[in-house]
Amino acid sequence: MSERFAAIDVGTNSVLLLVAERGADGRFVAVDEALEMTRLGEGVDRTRRLTERAIEETVAAVRAFAERARRLGAAQIAVVSTSAARDAENGAEFLRRLRDEAGVQVEILSGEDEAALTYASAASDFGPGPLWAIDVGGGSTELIGGEDGAIRFCRSFDVGAVRLTERYIASDPPAPEELGRVEETLRAVFSALPALERGTKLVGIAGTVTTLCALWLGLDAYDGRRVHGQRMPIGAVEELERRLAAMPLEERQQFPGLPRRRADVIVAGATILRVAMQVLGFSEVIVSDKGVRWGLLEARFGRATRA
């Protein structure tokens, strides 16, 4: 069996596992991937603390993923956490629990480091040439621009799908004025983004973008291999945003292909993607089923690719 490694990305909304093995050419191919939605960042924007419920569920998910990776023969496991752990006053306690109960050492990524890993993953598949990547997370959104693997612009913005939902959306379905405040905030935050070079591509990464793509494709069950590399037009994003925003939460939770634990934040997530595309002037987004975990694997252990 080829040498295997694992990466675990502990995000604001979900925990993701990647186990991969190194091929003869030195590149990595996925052996196993998994996702568990634990909503670690629930309430952090308001309280600045991780809840005991969120900590327990996330620690359990990481412990299960680490055990799964070891059973599959992973020689080393890299674990990172992002926005929620960065922002929480009790983030250090969360890291201690992961060390003691899940048996892993976790690195809290800065927003810039998170963005760099996102870009590395996008450039690995969709370079060369001018390329931007957007990672719509639960607590933050990363936007990174560069060319031929070299980053020229890199920012992590504190506007994620969970954070904006908790901050602005209280009605069910969302009221027009609430959605207006979300859009107003996003346009102000993204107003300083630079002009783009002609021919620049946009790659969208993480659960919001991949979920929207799966809904656009009409997939009842998520299939990363069908999603990866799809070119989703901005019109499709706008239409999904309108349809989902008009539904009460209960109806969204029954929507084929939309995970129940993403249903309450998908509208804000779609708005983030759509506004970023409009501000930057993109008519389509290339969807990537990879993300921080792939960039992490590449950064820590070598080059990564999907078979």
C-alpha cells in the first residue's frame, strides 16, 4: 500500500476529512473523504464563545475522523481550525479538548493562511493564468487573486453564511429588508476589491458553493465528482437565491439535495457568492469540490490531486 496521509478541516459549520495516498509521481489521490456538520460557530458572532454542545459534537466528529484515518493507514494527520476557533474566547479550551479527547494537535489558521491554502487548492486544479478563488465559509469568506500560483491579493472577510444569518436574518422566510441589510453589508465589505485582468477565472470552494452547484444540477444526493469542475453561471446563483429565500425553513429542509443543517444559512451563503461575483464582474464560477483540506495536504505533505 502506498504511503497515506490525512487532513482534517474544522470549520465554523462543518468538519471535513480527507485521507489520501501518494502515487508513484509524488501526487496525492483521495482514498476517503467525509463531512460532519457540527455548527461549531453557532452564536460565536454574538457571544464570542463556543457552546458546550458545539464543542462536544465537534470533538466527537474529529475523534471519529482521526480514528478512521488511522484505520485507513494514515501515517500523519494534519488538523486545522478556522474562523470560529479564531474568534472564540474559549478557543484555547477547545484545542485542549481536541488534544485530550480526540488525540490530535490542532493549528488555528489565520484568515490569511486559510486563504493561501484555499488558493493553493484552486490553482492546483484550475491554473495556470490569472485566477481568483472564493471560499464562502460559515464565519468568514476568503477572496484570493493571483496568477500561475503566485498570490497577488489575499483577504479574509468576517462575512460568512452563519455569521450573516445570525446577525441579520430573524424572519422565516427571510424578510426583504433583512436580505437588503445582508447585501448592503457585503457591498460595503467588498467595495475595496481590485479590478481584474481580462481572462481571469473564478473558482468557488467550500460547502455553500458546492451545495448550490448540486442543487443547480438537480442532484438528490451529493456527488463531488459531478460537481467538481462545473461552470455555474451567475444567473443560476441568482435564481437559486430567489427560490430559497422565498421558502420557509421547513420547506428548505425538505429541498432535495440540500442538507438539513445547511438549510438555515444557505440563503446568506448564496447572497455572499452572488454579490462577490457581481462586484468582481464574473459571469460564472468554476466549482471546486476541494478546499482547505486539499491545500493543507499539499502544504504539509506534498502535491495533491483528485483521481
